[in-house]
Amino acid sequence: MSSLPTQFTGVTVVTKANVYFDGKVVSHSVLFADGAKKTLGLIYPGSYHFGTDAAERMEIVAGSCNVTLDGQTTVQTYAAGTHFDVPGKSGFTIEVTGALCEYICSFLPA
């Protein structure tokens, strides 16, 4: 179980939303002074596949989701306070079956 932040200070927030799957996945980019980037978003119920360029850490803030990493058949369930990592140049399928799933996506160094 990770200790998730409840707020970020000293950041720039990009006001234009990143909208995917006809508005069923929406996030906003948060830029840090050290050059780091995160996105904060929510996922409505459904199943969605995402590709990754850089490695990512997905921290679940609220709700839960089922995740299958590309190249694997095992489905893992993640609840609030947990996270999963996705390799760069890869992808994952994420399924939300209940209430909204809220997340923080961190782009990890190579």
C-alpha cells in the first residue's frame, strides 16, 4: 500500500484536458519545477487499452480497476492506495466495473 499525495504544491497545471474514449477517460497534466510530469484523471466504467512511450506508474486514488499488462494474461485488481507499473514501449488494458476510478499517472525515468 502506498502513501498517496492529497495535493501538489508549486506546480503548473495544463488547463486543456486530455480526453480519450469519447470522454470516458479524462486527465489533466501537472508539470513540476524539476521537469517531472504527472497526469491526474478519472476513468468511467468500461474497458480501455493504452499504449505507453515512457514507463509509467499508475497510482489509484479512488475506486478500483482490473489491469492486464501487454504480453500477460493475468488480470490484477488494484484498489485505492495501490499502484502498478507499466514498462515503456508497452501498454495495458484497464477495466473499471464499479464507480469512477481516479488515478495519478507518473512518468518514470528511463
